Amino acid sequence: MAGYVARRGPMVFSSLGKWAYNLSGFNQYGLHRDDCLYENEDVKEAIRRLPRKVYDERNYRIMRALHLSMTKTILPKDQWTKYEDDVKYLEPYLQEVIKEREEREEWNKNH
């Protein structure tokens, strides 16, 4: 994954998409979209493959969000994750894991 630059924000910007993003609420805790994915086997493997720095940043955001949730507070609005700045840091790793799993399933099916 060396040299990969994570895509910033959704491919298509729309007022409806931005409204739905802000309505979801995770941005008020400073979380990114990829921090909130359901952790199935593919996502767990993609997380395991993250570079240490990105992995630590993810854990920090999650721990901060848990603390904020327990104290029933949110971040100041200027610290919320913005729709345009949401980094899809897990996306390339997840796509790679899914592709490998599908190839493995295809191989097992044919051999």
C-alpha cells in the first residue's frame, strides 16, 4: 500500500449526502466513516493490515468517542469531522482483503 493516498470525501458531493452524513452523528465524536464499519472478518483483516500510525490514530478516535459518549458530551463543532475531510483510510485495504477472499473462494470451488 506504499504510495497510496486515501480518497478524501465521497466521490459525489451532494446536499442530501452531506445532510445524511451530519445526521448520522458519528462526526460529532470526531470519528471517520471507516471507524464505524461493522467488523466482519474482512474488516478485521483490513484493520490488522493498517500501518501502525493509522491504526493508532483510529484507536485514539474510537477511545475519545467512547469517553465522550460515556460523559454524554460531543466535541466542539470546529472539531467535528467534516463531510469533505472524511478520509476513507480503510478502503484500499478492505478492497484488497475482499479481492483475496473472492480469489480464494474461486480457487477452492474449482480445485
